[in-house]
Amino acid sequence: MPARPTRDWMRGLPKAELHVHLEGTLEPEMMLALARRNGLALPWPDAATIRAAYAFGNLQEFLDLYYRGMGVLLTHADYVDLACTAMERAAADGVVHAEFFYDPQGHTSRGVPFDVVTGGLLAGLAEGERRFGVSWRLIPNLLRHLPEDDALTTLRVAEPWLLDGRLHGVGLDSSERDFPPERFARAYAWAAERGLFRTAHAGEEGPAAYVATALDVLGVHRIDHGNRALEDPALVSRLAALGIGLTVCPLSNLRLRGVACLTEHPLRQMLDAGLKVTLNGDDPAYFGGTCLDNFVAIADALELSVADLLTLARNSLEVSLLDPAAKARHLTALAAYAGAAALVEGADT
Ligand code: HPA
Ligand code: ZN
């Protein structure tokens, strides 16, 4: 019997993280420091009290605190610090490439200009890349609890940044129940007309039908979460045949009560169905774990094999937005890592 894959071995896997919200990387300590720096009052006295407040019954209970938390972000320097710190954590997890989301409307609705938010995040990511050697993309998400006209206004403001390649596509997040993807058909048609990459949160709390309409009406290239797609076998076959990436977030699913415990997580069924699943942190500061913590927790709960973990890492590189040369370079490094693992396994058996 080969030994179980260790945390260090999973850290060494060359992998991409494709579903992580920059606002969701705001740890309580930084929230308190930014509140102090900006002269803002928070209802919590210390980091331990903030963490204790992170007990969620569902997605909406999380979102209420998440929008509240991001309220401490006001200045260019705040956004630089947030993004650069996220890059440092990605590097510490052995993530070689990170694709980040952010919610422009969560900031512009509070009066922070789009350019301050986006310019600060981009500066922080560029500094992070220089210091920690991780490549990145940045994708603005539209808030699905707000009207589509609000989303279209945001897209028009973002248009120069999207067209010259500073931003890398369009996503959709926030409250899912009762907000089906088709409400954003015009916004996604706008993005499609401009040849932009498209992704959307779907099948996290919402039904399989929302995954189908994200695919058919929004024309997405990836699905964020997608767990409930499993309720529709014909849809699962289509997603597998099309090679649509699913950015799965086990600790998020646990903390938002999509699953009662990680041993009940559907990742095994997703892998067995041939879906291009990947593992991600989602909102690590709120859900108690980074990308690597998700690897370790789900590998332990489901007793994933070395081969399963290699598949998850390979999927993440394949369905990423990396250019073909960088993708090939990381896939070659992953193959070398797999070869070394096979030698160790051979020696163990
Ligand atoms: N789901 C929906 N919206 C979100 C999430 C999530 O997990 N995180 C941040 N916004
Ligand atoms: Zn998410």
C-alpha cells in the first residue's frame, strides 16, 4: 500500500486556482487593519470575534457578511495590499497560476470608483507576480441580485479594460436561488459579441437547470461550482463531452451547507463521470481554507489517490486561461512530478 499523499506533496503539485474571490481573501486581521487605517468602525472588536461570526446557514448568510466585510476597502493602497497578499498565499500553496474574481458593483455601489478598485487590484497582482512568481488573470463578476441594467452599466465602464486585456472575461455570482442565469442574457450577449471569456456561478445552491441555462443561454466556457449538475445525468454527459471546466470548492460547500460533511461531497462522482473538475478556495478567509487546504481536506475525506490528485491538477491547467506555451510548460512540469510519484509508488508496492 503506498502512503497517503501528504500536504507537502499536494503543495508541490503544479496547479492553477481558478475560483477565488479577492474580497473573499480578506482575512479578519487585514479587515481590522484597513478599518483602522480608514477610520471606519466595525461591529467586532478583534479577529477571533470576527471568525466566530463566520457561521453560515446558507449562501445568503455568508453574502451578508461578505459585503459588509469588503466595506473596509476604500483606497488604491487597500486594493493593492489585498491583491498582493492573495498572490503571496497562492504561492505558498504551490499555485503556479491564479484566476481571481472580484465584484465591481460591491465597491462602486459604495462610491468607490471602478478605476480605483480595478487599478489597485491590478497593481497588487502585478507586484505579487514580480515578488512571488505566480501568473494571474482577473475576472469581474456581475452581481446577480442586482438588475441586469446595472450589470450592463458596469460592463460599459469595464469595456476598455476588457478589450485591451487588462481584465480577462466576465463572471456572475452572488445570491443564486431565484436569480436564474437567463436574467443576464443581454449582458452575456454583450460579452460574446466582444469575444470575451465567460463563466458563471451555477448549481451551487440553484438547480441543475441553472447550469444548463448558463451553458445554453449565457454560452459560458466554464461553470463555477456546478455541483447540482449531477442531478441531471444528460447534462453531466454534455458537460463531460464538451470538456467544460467545473471549479469546485469543497470547504465552501461544507461551510455553506451544500454538503453535511466532506465525506458526502460529490467530487468522487464528478471525477467518475469524466467532468473536468478543479479544486479551489472560493472565499478562503470566510470558509476556513485556501486552495491547498481544499486539496488536503477533500483528499482525506474521500481518500483520493495520487492519480485523482494529478487529474485535478491537470484539469486546472487545461481549463485555465493560460496561453498555450505557458500551459504546455506547466503540464510538462506536472508530468515530471507524476513520474516522480510513480517511482515512489513503485518502490512502495
Ligand atoms: N457564491 C456566490 N457568490 C459569491 C460567492 C459564492 O461562493 N463568493 C463570493 N460571492
Ligand atoms: Zn465563488
